[in-house]
Amino acid sequence: MKNNPVWRRWGAGGMVCLFVTMLAAGAQAQTANVSRKALTDNERGELQLAAAKTNPLQLRQFLKKMPKGADLHYHLSGGMYAETLLQDALDDGMCVDVPKLALMKCPAAGEGKPEIVPVSKAFADQHLYDELIDAFSMRSFVASAGVSGHDHFFDTFARFRAISVSHYPEWVDLAARRAAGQNEQYLELMENPDFSLARKLATEIGWKDDLKQLREELLARGLKDNVRTALEQVDELDRKRRELEHCEQTDAPEACKVEVRIVYQVLRGLAKEVVFAQLVLAFEAVSADPEHLVAVNLVMPEDGIVSMRDYALHMRMVKYLHEVYPGVHITLHAGELAYGLVPPSGLCCHVRLAVEAGAERIGHGADVMYEDRPHELMKEMAAEHVMVETSLSSNDLILGMTGNHHPLPLYRQFGVPVALSTDDEGVSRIDLTNEYARAVETYGLKYADLKKMARTNLEHAFLPGNSLWKSRDEFTKPAAACAKDTLGKEKPSAACSEFLRTSEKAQQQWELERRFHAFEAEF
């Protein structure tokens, strides 16, 4: 023992101290174990989140695994990464207009120009490939004189618009796979099926201030034929996506478990008669196939010439059609504006008009504090349970709104339901996990806050059936049928099972609770 170097270095007193320290550590470990059992799931989740926040990379891993429920504001084409778009163009033998950095069909033999080259050239030319990735997304973008983040963001869509709709099932598959990899279970993807007949009829009929008369004439002239073709497109989209994922097989990928529905988006930057014809088509289609189509929305830049000029008229159209088709859900892009982007008068009332038109959810709502009587508006939204689909990265990239200049904290302060979404994750080069991490890092959100947002997403999903929760947006007490159950457990009671059988929404909410139990059991 005397020759042991450790003994010589520590001495007898040191060894005693070491022994006492080991005993104390054991006692602490035992106490920690008891404390762990005494902590609630939320308290343990908060400790885990606090530990993860010390390193952004650890935070991302924690939030990637955390159940997030749904992404309710997702443009299908904007959700695709530029690399996917280029591969699709290569597969289809497309060309690139190099000066415009835009995809196009290749010209006929003998009609080509030097600046138009096959997409395959980009796969052999790293510089061109990188230029196209940057042109199709916000990667490497730096604002310069005359080119803002807003301009570049919206310009990307025209550059890859020529890609065939035949790739849409692949895109839905990719969106579902990405969602599954982040513990998401439900997606509402925005897309606009073909509306060529509706556009033709609208152009032939022209504008009429009497919306009832205009609707009746559109239907009398054969608009329902366009409804049929739109529904066929959507049904085909779902069928082919499931074929790609081999969802009927026992070894189907996790993506098959992601439920996908479509929000019918209407292009509002067109002539007013065409916008109305699209809206009638959308309301008719959603009414006819609520299994696949769940809601109507208006898209295209809100600050566009037509969008600003006709905004109040568009809301009148939506309000009228909401009365004709009361069972159709409505979510609207409203308030995707910023101070200086439009004149101050243009910020007065877009969110308010959308709420008055019947919107159950608001996409973005970023300019709410510049609207007339914003506090009254937010109190009304809270009382009416109008949810805000918040896209933090998108609002930063397009509008320059972030930190204290973003209204998310104020919406939460006024009790307005809010949930996080990606908007256009491919163009923005993000995913939903990134939005959760951004919310934590920017606003210091707690684990309970994130959990509430995930639950809010499913509470406001446009799924049929009653909510799992007794009171709207209060996630404390379940509905009576499941009041005695541990939410999310493998075998609910008979009464709860029957309730779940009648509600797709409650089924998704039950699954979210199951995922939370599994996630929190790892703490």
C-alpha cells in the first residue's frame, strides 16, 4: 500500500474525503431518482429542454424528436428543396434559360438559343448548379439595391413553375417523409388543382357585382365539369403517393402514418371574375370531397397590385360563399405585410376583414399591430378561437419581422391560439424543427408552451369529428367519454374507444398524447 502512488499523493485524509464524497454522490443519486418520480412530465420536459438549450445542436436534436402534431401551413411546391426540383427537371429532359435561371421545356430542334441549355449541363457544371439552387431558394441570398428578400422569395416560384404536375405525388411523399422524420403526424398541404375551365367561363361571362347571379351563371355554364377534373387530380395525388410509399405493405415506411389532406388554394392576383370562379370551384370541390380537400385559402403576395386593390372584394366573395357553403372550412393568408412594404393605410384591416369573412385560421397575421384597433381584434380572435398559423423564418425572410418586431408574443399574451408552421420549407431551406428551435431561442418558450402549440395544431386541424378536449384550446380536461382514461394509452376504455371511432380529429389528438408519453418516458 505504501508504494501505491495514488495513496502517497492523497494521503489517508484524502482517501477518507474521497470515500465521504462517494457516499454523498450516491445519496444525491438516490434523491434525484426519488425527485424524478415526483416531477410531472412537463417539469421533466422543462429540465430536458433547459439542458438542451445550452447548445443549439443539442436543442435541435431534442426538438426533432419531440412530437409536433401537425404542420397546417405548407405550400406543396414551396416545400420542395431546389435539389429535388432540379432532379425532376433532369428526369423530364427540361432546359434552363441561363440568364433568367429558370426552367423551361426545351425548344424544338433548330429553334434553340445559346443561352438555353439542357438541365443536364447543370449536373456537370457546379457553378451553374449552385446558381440554380440559389435562384430556387433563399440559400446564400443577400439583399441588394432593388432586390429584397421579399422579391427573391416570390420570384423563385416562377423559376421552377414549368415542372410537370406529374411530380406532385413524389412531392407529397417527400413532405410526408420529412414530417415523419421529425415526429409529425398530420399535414395540410396547399395546392391549386387545374382551374382552366373555370378561368375560361369567367372570361366569357365577365364580371358581375351580383355574386349570386355570377355563381349561378358559372354553374349553369358547366363549372361542375371542372369540379370533377379537380377532384380526379386530388384523388390521383393521394393514390399515387400511397403507391410510392407502398402503404399497403406490412413494412411500409413511417411516412405512411402521416395523414395528408389538401387545402384548395386560389390565386388572388388574377382578374376579379377569375378569382371568384376559382373560389366557387374551390368551395364546390371541398363540399364534394371533404375526405381529401379540407379547406379553401387565397394565395399569392398580399402586397401585389391586384391583391391590395381587390382585397376587400375578395373578402366579400369569401363571406358570400361561406354563407352558401357553411360546412366548408376557411383559412386565409392575411396580414402577411410589414410597415413600409405598403402605405400605412394598406395595413388597416386585412386580418380583421378575413376574420369577418369567416376565416377560422389566419396565415401569418404578421401586421396585426398596425391594424386599426389591434387589441380589440386580438381579443375577438381569442374569444372566437381564430388560430394564427405562425411561420417565423418566412416572416423574417420575406417581411424582415423577427424578435420583438414579430407579434407572436402579443398573440400569446392576448390568448389567441397560435401554432408554428413552415410555409415554404424548401424555398426557406428549413423544416418544422427549425421553427420550434427558433421560437425557443428567440422567445424563451418553455416545454409546456411548445407542447401547447403542438396540441393547438391538431385542435385547429380541419379534420372531421369532435375534439378530444372538453373545452376549446384548453388542454387540461378531456371530453367526457375519455375523462377517466390516461390519454394516449394503448387500450382506451370502451366509452373512449367508441368516441375515438367517431372522430378523426380525436384519433389524431389521442395519437399525439401517445407520442408525448413515449417521448417523455425517455427523460
